[in-house]
Amino acid sequence: GDSVTQMEGPVTLSEEAFLTINCTYTATGYPSLFWYVQYPGEGLQLLLKATKADDKGSNKGFEATYRKETTSFHLEKGSVQVSDSAVYFCALIPNQAGTALIFGKGTTLSVSS
Amino acid sequence: DGGITQSPKYLFRKEGQNVTLSCEQNLNHDAMYWYRQDPGQGLRLIYYSQIVNDFQKGDIAEGYSVSREKKESFPLTVTSAQKNPTAFYLCASSIEASPLHFGNGTRLTVT
């Protein structure tokens, strides 16, 4: 079945460092891809999305490009801040009506000043 | 403002008791979902509903029940049959294949 695999964390960085969180997926057809962020004690917030191959989603300095040839949707940010410390989830919606979002296991990012 | 409200934020119960978690949305979304979150396991789908009076089991439905009598409401009951009920529960809603909107979650502790 469809699935999402994320790099395991935690990822620990200093402020202003470059961030990459890897995400690969397995799906039939052309799923839509998402990154969500979860701050401590809260629900998930949509960070960015891409709905077709070669689309680049971007928001708050974060970017991810839908790569069908490598079935990947890696999250990047050029310069992280302490406020970016959170759990990041990669997710997909399969290309079938009536199906729910499928999540990766999440990657914890900790940024220190 | 439109959104999803989960209540309460923290819930404590004794083992063997059923407990119902509330989820209300005023986004006029057709679909609603319940996920369970455990450390290191990400989010796992419990139940979802695409339309009023209809719902489907997710990956871990055993020990849980839901109802969808109104579009705005999708309560989740954690029954005594659920062997490990202590977790963080997240409710979400969406319209068609759009991204999910999440509530702020309910942390259930069963002792």
C-alpha cells in the first residue's frame, strides 16, 4: 500500500544552519504531497504542499520539490531559527477519491542559539 | 474564525471506563478524521467520515467507536476494549482532497 518514509530524528542544528529532512514515498499514480509542522502541545499545521511532479511548495523560508523520478519530497530551509524547533511530518493523499492522508513518522528538529 | 475545536485538552480516566472525546468544526467541511499520536510512531488513522451518517475504519479502529450525526461533529469514544488508550488524539477535517485542518488535540491518560 501507499506509504511515507522520513529520516529519523532528532535533528539537532545551530541557528542559521542549513536544514534538510528527507522524505520518500510509495504510491500508485500521482499523489499530492504535504509537509506539516507540529509545535509542542499543539495540533498539526500545514507548512507547504505540492500537487504534481516538479511542483515546488514553499512557506516561511521552507521549500520542498515534488520529484517523481526519485519519489521524494525533501524539506529544506537555508537558515533555521530557534523558533523552527518542532516535529515535521511528511504526508501524502493517494490519487483515489475517499482516501485519508497518510503520514510519515515525523522528524523532531531542535535548533539551539 | 473558522476552525476545529477539540475538548477537553487533557482528560484523565480510570481503566475500564469508556470516554468520549469531542471534535467540532465550523469550516463546513464534509470529511472528518481521528488520528492517534504516540511517541516515535507518527500519526495513525483511527476512523474517518466522508459524509454525515457514514464512516470507515482506519488502520487502528479496534477499541474505538465514532458517530457522525451532524456535519459539524465527529465524537470519538475510547472503549474499555482499547488495550493502550493513553495517547494524544487529533481530530481533523477537510473538503474533498484538500489538506487537512487539525484541532489542537486531546491528551488522554488512563490509569
